[in-house]
Amino acid sequence: MLATLALLLQVATGAQSAGSAQALTVRMGDRVRTVSTVRHPDGGIAVRADALAEALGGQVVTQRTSPARYRFEVGTTGVDIEAGSTLAVTAGDTLPLTARVYRLGTALYVPLTLAVDVLPRLGAGVMFDAEKGELRRFAAVVAGRGRTTDTPPARAAATRPPASSASPPPAAAPRVATQTPAGGARQHVVIVDAGHGGVDNGMSGPIGAPRKIYEKNITLAVSKQLAKALEQRNVKVVMTRTTDTLIALGDRGRIANQAKGDVFVSIHVNAANPRWKNPGGARGYETYFLAEAKTEDERRVAAMENESIRFETTVDATRDDPLGFIIRDMAQNEHLRESGRLAQLVQGGLKAVHPGVNRGVKQAGFVVLVTAFMPAVLVEIGFGSNPNDSAYMTNPEKQAEMAASLADAIVKYLAEYERKVSTP
């Protein structure tokens, strides 16, 4: 990881000083190609998708459903991407990317980390030698058969159904799981983070109501219920706060890391944009994982939750520059795909009990998630600005119901992950 970071920093420095960067060396057998890299418009480094695919013996195919959607193919591995999106989809898994895929004229560009970090994780026979700064492709061997699975891209593409979108697939409601994940395994540790606290009330609502509720109180109540539900499922819980006190956003991640958490779940309450046509009518629940926000509403929610920094006397935040973004991304990249899956399960669990609107899995740059180096999600359990959602979220029985659904989703995720890593 450190060697990969060093290379990307070297490439990024070249890109910042010159508009273009050092070429990426790609080796496939005895054939060696170089692929030029460029500075990404949003910061970081990008590479032309067709040139990278060709160097790896693959191809980029435009999806029939939309000219903005593409399939990046290497052998039998396909990654679905979309211009303007920071997500990639492969075999039903959603993979957050460093930055958006974009087009410049007729050319399609992807973040460099798709090549040096994502593809090597997908079993595509691709590995990255950070010491030599070289991307290599090997044919994948089928165990016990003595032959490779490397088929020509055109034939491989014909045997796989096209993906319909680079957006995350819909989440299914998880089954109730009450046993220890991966029976006999060590006890898992879940970090439960109650948003806001102390002088930071968070949002208040409902709109026009004489009696106000405060986000910090709801998040603490639900977090305590979630901790209880997880402990009943034999999961160890570490809470970032158990009283009405202010914990710095950066410290919440550090608490999680020091506790060696397996999962980080931050509980929050949403508030409507006052400029909306009917702000008091907005309601529902949504789950976020850390990635660049794609929509104005995602940016609004991130900005609202990140406002807690103004209550902190000291702020330890990474500068928002291309090098800083690469460092944060590479440090987190191992967990981003898992965070997307966790978000799907959490959203599906709430769907089974919540009376509000299913607003889906979303992505945004939440400060509280940046410093937690583990699969991490932020859950907006409802709109405090809406009277119906407010009544639901402040009902102790409904809080326990929500907490149980969240606990089941988390336990299901942990069990899935244990099966994944234990499969030879």
C-alpha cells in the first residue's frame, strides 16, 4: 500500500507540474506498453480507458442501453462504468472510484486507481508492482485443469449479459441473523456513532411545530438501542459517545481505529432543504458511504452533517488538494467496496420497518467517515423536519424496531464478509 501511495504521489507531482504525468508501464508476457497519464479535472490522475484496456489485452465496449455507459473488459472480467459516475459495478458489487469517469471529446478517461488498485482485486490476472511502477497481466489458471481462463474479449463479452447501469443494484431486505457471524470466529467489533452532541444540537424540527426535537437526542437514543441489539447478537460494541457531549468528527474515526472495529455505523437525522417546494413534506431514510457526491442533494446532506466542525476548537483536516485526495482514497480504498455493500444491506433492513420513503443508497464526502479505516456508513434514519418521521423516530418502540433491523443488516454483512475471506 505504501509503495503504491509513493508511486501515485510521484505521478501526481508530475501531473501538477506539467498537465500530464509519467507514463504507466504495462507488461503482458513479453509485450511491454506504455500508457500516458493525465491530470484529472477534479484532481488526481486519470488514464485513457481504451489505451489501458488495449495494453492489458482487453477492450472498452459501449453499452447498448446508453452511450454514456461502458464495459471495461480484461479477459473474462468486466467492469461497468458510466461517464460522470464515481462508481463501477462488477459481478453485482459496487466499487467506488477515486474520481468520476469522464469524457474528453471522443475519449473516455478513468481514474488511475482503476488500473493499479481495483483491477488487481478482481481476479482479472492483473497485478501492480509498486516498486517497479509496472502493471502486469497474467493469464488466470483454472485449478486442476492445467489451462487458462483467458478468453478473447469479444467471445467473453458474448457470454455475459450486459449490465443495465453503473448505479448500485437495489438492496434486498436481509434475513434475521441472531448467531455469531461465521460460527466459531472471533467476536466482531462494531463502532456505533451517535451523530452530533453537546453544544451541537444537529437539526431541529418539525417545521412549524411548537415543540422541537433535536437530532443529537434521537441519534443517541437509537444508537443505544442499536448497541443493545448488537450485543444480543453476540457482537462487541464501542460507542463514540454515550452521553450528551461533543466528540470531534476526526476523533470519532480515531476511536473506531483504536478499537480495531470491523464496521463503523454513524446515526443521523435528515432535514429538508428550505428551498424545496414542500420542505415539510419530505420524509424517508437513506444510507451513505464515503465517495464523491454526485448530486446537489448529496452535497447538501454532507455539508449539513460536516457543519459540526464549527463547534470544534481545533480541526485536524487533510487539505482538499489532489495529493491529499489520493492519500485519503488509497488509505480507504480497501474498504470502499465493502462500505457500499454494507450500505445496501442497511438500507434494505430499514425498508422492512420504516414507514417513510426509501431514498436509496447514496454517496458523499462525510468527514466522520474519512478517518474510519474500516467499512463505514452514515444512516439518515428520517427527516426531523417532517412531523410523521419525527413522531416515528422519537417513539421508543419504533427506535428499538429500527435498531433491530440495523443490527440484523450489520450481522448479515459480517457473516457475508467472513464467508468471502474464508473461501479459498
